[in-house]
Amino acid sequence: MTIRIKNISFSYPDGSRALHNLSLTIETGECVAITGHNGSGKTTLVKHLNGLLKPDNGDVLVNDSNTKACKTGQLARQVALLFQNPDDQICKQTVRDEIAFGPKNLGFEKDKINLLVEVSLALFDLVQYKNHNPHDLGYSERKRTAMASIVAMDSPVLIFDEPTAGLDHLEIELLLKVFEKLQRENKTIIVISHDVDFIAENMDRTITLANGEKIFDGPVRNLFQDDSLLARCGLLAPQMVQLSKSCKLPSAALSPQEFISLVQD
Amino acid sequence: MSFSQRLKEDFTTTTIVLIAIAIVINMTVGQVVSMLKLPIFLDSIGTVLVGLLAGPIAGGLTGLLTNLIWGMITSPVAAAFSPVALAIGVAAGLCARYGLFKTWWLAIIAGVIITFFNAVVAVPIRLYMFGGITGSGADFMTSYMLALGKDLFGSVVVTVFTSNLIDKVATALIAWAIVKALPERTTDRMPQAKYVVSAA
Amino acid sequence: MLFIDRPGWLHKLHPFTKLVLLLLSAALAYLTGLSIGSLSLLLAACLLLIISGGIFSVSAKMVIRIFLPLILFMVPIHGLLNPANTTEIFSFHGIVFYREGLFFALKTLMQLGVVISASLAFVFTTHPADLITAVSHASGSISIGYLLGFPLLLLESMRERVVTIQNAQRARGLEIDGNIFRRFTSLGPLLFPLLIGSIVGIEQRSIALEVRGFKIHGPKTSLRLVPDSLLQKLSRRLMLTLAVILPMLHFFR
């Protein structure tokens, strides 16, 4: 399941330019972060991957088929996309039905739906809430329900828009465990995030956008060590990187563990 | 309790915010309906919801203000029909108070009753202000009835009733489903929701 | 919003003055049994109002938009099918137009013309915020101002939310086309997040209002000033009296 984006440009109907001559390739099983300042085009970019938006110029190829020829309903089998706010999607009266919504739309068999729902409930620690009304639950449970509903679609590519927003560290650890499991299943994970600490610690490759253009694509470390690049993206270096710099360490640490081992050296 | 005191009691800050939100809901559902190219309007769903959650007066006020604001920002013709929107809200609130929103099939009956209230107010406005014609597709129905030999009043009654029946029944059903799906902590704060949810 | 920011004398009038003028012209057009001749005079007066107020071109566009479909339906339906039709005026390939129906259509269109042009003279020259301020001031209640103003503020973000919800559900495989039954079943997933989400959020909003002193009674200060004058107050009284008395004179004559 390779995603190829070839020289796409996109402007909104009001004329504002959102993406400009952007190209990239994401291979099967990669774990990629997309970052950039507010309004840099991150969400616009991922909306192209499942056909919610079609480029004005250029092509988006998902598994060698052009999104211009596909409906979002069909592309959802290949690419599942989770939006930021869980309340923009919750439409069923139990957590279980909410998670089953996607798989049902994709026309899976009943047994497969049940299995996928049970697995997702367990993955996101929602089993005890499965018969609750999502609106009776707190924000964290609703967010996890929304994430579970995307994972249950069993699509080979999963995109999460700001998954860590509003979650505490235990819930973020839960999310990371889910990512690990998805990676073992060779699924592609794309995460849009402002959370530089989260990216530094957990992602391999990062794509950085500024004003609708790709200005960086490579290992996370290269981005966070380059101050001028960070300034151009409007990003702040992760705390561990800043700390390593103020301690004048030979290289920048991306995680607390790395920092400790560098200090011990 | 005097009427004005009752008003103050009924109109908590929550009710006022509910009405304001419902007005915006009335103005935006049209977008969803046209996205799906459905042959209904649902433009009184917010009004009916307020009727169910906060009673007939609040419901009526929601309808009235929706059409007055529409009149200010889109076309003055909408404002001419504001008494109709008011009647819909009052009717929905009364139906809820008399237990007609307890089950889905009762909600269908409530939808028919709302259609009736709608017609009682809409027919005179259409007839005396617009001469029975409003320049929309429903006018084909009126002309068909006239061609069959009905008088103008009868033709307008039939047109108003049939062109609203499906819409108002769908509106009542959706409003019922929404109130049922609301979490308890929300319905607890709504002055009239108990008439709808207590059956559950 | 229909308001046109192009200061003319109508713009300077108090919103209530223009509303009472609208009321008076509606009462004259519908309740005083005016003949076609007097209606044309009234219509001419409205036209004069619009031209002198500097809103002729926008009003003309709006009038065409509203009246074109009305005329297209009104003239043939009444001309051909009005139950009162007896006197033939002309026939065209066997289709007969009658005097009574055409006369009725003309009169209705003229009455509507009066009311709609007077409404346009109001909506094109009155900023909604001025109306809201005037209403809040007159009623001594901030709630009514909130009820009129808040929907206008929220409309755009709610419209964006409709699009976001649609995107979120399509991304989960929801089809928004297909046969009518299918499209009806897609209504729930699109409407429920919008409606339930906004209603659940009401609690937060009302708390936010209450902590900012929304329900405190007593005079409130407003940043906006809507100028009024004694002349306008008096003319409002006069117009209101006329709007009540003239129809009564007609009915009891």
C-alpha cells in the first residue's frame, strides 16, 4: 500500500492557496509524522489521501489508483482518517455501535465486524463502556471511542489528526501501544501533530509543511537539530533537544532515556 | 404565578442559550439536506427540539426569531412566514407536554398534528398575502387542484398540508430520536425534557 | 447579511422608525381596500423611498429575484384557473386568459410589491447590530439582544462544522449519494453529531454567560449608540395611529 503524491497543488474555493507543488511517497508500514504551524496545510494534505479533496494539479495515487477516479467511500477501505474532534463524528447511542459504524459502512460480514469491534474496544480500554452512551462519557473516553472506530475499519493506512490533544500521559501510552500493534501488522501510520515532544520520542520520519509547501522530509533528528529550519517551520525544538543544547551535550537527545545516557557518557 | 413571572422562571440562561443554538441549527440543517439532495426541508428541527426540551413558549419564540433573522439576512419573504414558524414551535411544545413524544409512533402522530397547526397559520398568510401563490414548486400542486375545480382556499389547504406532511413527520421523528440520545446530565437541565424521556 | 454600508438618509433613521413605516405600508396595502390606482401611487411612494435612500440597484436585483418566480406562477395560474374567472380577455391556441384572475394577480403582486419594497428599505439600511441594540434598549432585557445577535455570530462556525462532520463521516465510509433510501439513512450520521454536540455544549455556554453577569438585572451599558430624535418619536406615533385607524375606517364604513 504505497501512497504517491505527485506535484499536487490545491486552493480552496475562496482562492486561498493551501498546497503548492507538493510531492512525497509513503511506503507500506511506515510511521510518519506531519507537522507544521497552524494553517500550514497539514489537514488539507491528508484530506487528499482519502479523496475528501482532489488536487487542482498533480495526482495522488493510493495503491497505484488515482484518487480522482475514486469516491471517498471506497477509499476509506484503504485509508482511514480520524479528525481532531470526536464530537464531530459520534452519531450512535452506544460506544459499541459507534465503533461498528465504519466497518458496517465498508460492508464487512457480521462476524468480522464483531471481531474488529471487540479487538478495538480492548485495545483502547473501552470494554467496560461498550454499552454506554458516548455522550455520557468524558472527553478522553469519547476521543478513545473515535480512535477505536477508525482502527476497527482495518484499513492498511491510518491517519490521526492531533491524536494526543486532550489525552493524559497514560492515554498517550495506550495510544503508543496501539501504534506498535498496528506496526506489527505492517499498517502505515500517519500522525498530524503539533506536539513536538511526542514526535521526537515516537516517530521516525517527519514531513514538515509551511505555507502549503514541503520544507522538510526526513529523520526526526535532522529536523529538530536544525534551528534555522525549525524557525522557518514556526516550530519550537522539543524540550529534550533544548535541554541537551543548554547542557552543551555533544548531540541532541530526543527522549529522556537518550538524554540520560548522553549525560552518563 | 403571573404570566410574566412564569416567563422569567421558564427562561433560565440555559433556555436562552438553547433557543439561540436552535436558531442556528434551523439555519444550517438546510445545508445537510441539500448535500444529500433530499426532498424535505427540516428547517424547523431546532424549533421542534426547543418545544420538546423547553416548552411551547420557548419553542414558539425559536421559530419566530429564526424567520425574523432569516428575513434580515436573506430575504424579507421569510419574515412574512414567521407566525407559521411560531405555530410549529408552540405545537411541538404542546404535543410534548401531552405525552405525544414518548415513543416513535406517537412522534409520528405529533408530526401530523404539527402539520395541522402549520397549515392553520400558513394558509391565511399564503391566501391573503400571496394570493395562494409563493413562486415555488408547491404552486404546481395548487394549480392542479384549481384545475380539478377546487376553490382557491381548498387548493391552498391541500397544497400546504401535503407539501409539509413528510417534512414535519420526519422533523418530529428526528427530534424525538435526538432527545432520546441526549445524555441525562443535559436533559436534567432542560425544563420540559421529562415529558419526553420519562417513558424510557 | 443584506445591510449595505452606504450612508443615506434612510441609514440615519432609527430602526423602529423604519419598522413602523413598514407596518404602515403593509396596513395600507392590505387592509384599506385600495384600488389599483391608489396602489400604484403607494408603490410609487415606496420606489421614491428606495431611490432617495440610495439602495435602488441592490433592491432592484432583490425584487427581480423574488418577483420573477411569483409572476411566472401567479399570472398563468390565476389568469387561467382562478375560480372567479368569467370574462375572457384573450385566447392563445385554445388557452383562455380571464379578466378576473389577471386582475386578482395584478392586485396581489402590487400589494406584495409595497410590502417587499418597504421591507427592503428596512433591511438594506439597518445594520443588524443597530436593531439588536435598539430592541435590547427598548425592552430593558439583554436576553433578547443575545437571542438576535448570537445566532448571527455563530452561523459561520456552525456552517463549517457541517462540512467537518460530513468529512469525518465520509472518511468512515459513509456514502452521501446513491438511491433516496440510502441518502435518508445517511441523514442520522450527519445530523446527530451536529445537533447533539451543540445541545450538549449549551451547559458550558450558559455557565460562561452567567459568570459574566448575564442575568444581573438593572441597566446595561452598550458600546453602540443608535441615535433617535423627538421628530422620529412623534412620527412613529403618528404612523402607528394611522396604521390602526385607516383599516378601521375602511372596515366600519
